[in-house]
Amino acid sequence: PKPIVSFMGQEAIKNYLQTSTAETPSAIAMFVEQRQARSLRNPKAILSALEAVKICDPACGSGAYLLGMLHELLDLQQSLFATRPRLVVVCNQT
């Protein structure tokens, strides 16, 4: 079911961002769960981490988990760009 895949994806992304960035757990949780990027101290580091993430689904079932993760990552990137429009300029220059 889609809500379960979304929950699993969000939990995985929160854990990944906590280990790969210096953001606070509460800022990461607000960003991932509510798509609020305003409390992030270093949104560029979050963007870099989202671009570098690798997803593996060892069960290799229907692909629902991988597609769910793709949607989560795209939604997070979109909300990051919407909240921090200057990131789009920085991202396009690199």
C-alpha cells in the first residue's frame, strides 16, 4: 500500500540525512514529513545528499518501494527548490 511505502521511504530518508549531514533531527523530520525546508541550516548539503543517495530494494518485488522512494526524493527536491529558490541557480551553475 502507498501509505506504508511512503512511511518506509520517509524513515529511510530521515536516517540517511541524519548520518550524511549536520542538520538537526528535528529540522530533518520537519523537512521530510512536512516538506518545510525553512529550518534547514545548510540546504545545499541536503540537496547534495539527496542527489548522492543510492536506493536498494533487495526484495526485488513489484518495484513499489523503488518508485515510492523516487517520488519521495523528487517531492523533497521540489519543496527544497520552492522554499529556497536560490538553490536552483546554484545547482544549475555546477
